[in-house]
Amino acid sequence: MVIHLILKSNEVFPQQVDAIPGVLLLVFIGLLICPFNIFYRSTRYCFLRVIRNIVFSPFYKVLMVNFFMADQLTS
């Protein structure tokens, strides 16, 4: 965010500066679903499974781990 604000104040091309948050979002989503065993693959898959369970929670019984994770994410 600091780099984004510095570039915006230094009159760098606005299209390039405005693309930075989108590029960072794509990089982090790519790292989250990366199938290779870098950056703790088992932990990322567990996190994705819990997020999936939170999204589909209206359709089945909610477990304590999913309730706890949803509570932590909304706090």
C-alpha cells in the first residue's frame, strides 16, 4: 500500500499504478491454489476446504471447526 501511494504521488502512469492491487490479488490467489508443495500445501488445502465448508454451510450441518474459522474470519 505504501508503494502504491508513493507511485501515485510521483505522477507515474495511473493505469500502471491502479493495476498493482489487482496484480497482487491474482498473485496471492495463485499462491493459494498452487498445486506444488511450496508454502505449506497441506495448510493451504485445509484452509480452502474450510472456506468451501463455510460457503456451503447453509446446505449441511456445521462443524465446530468451520464455525470457529468463520468466527475468526469475521472478527
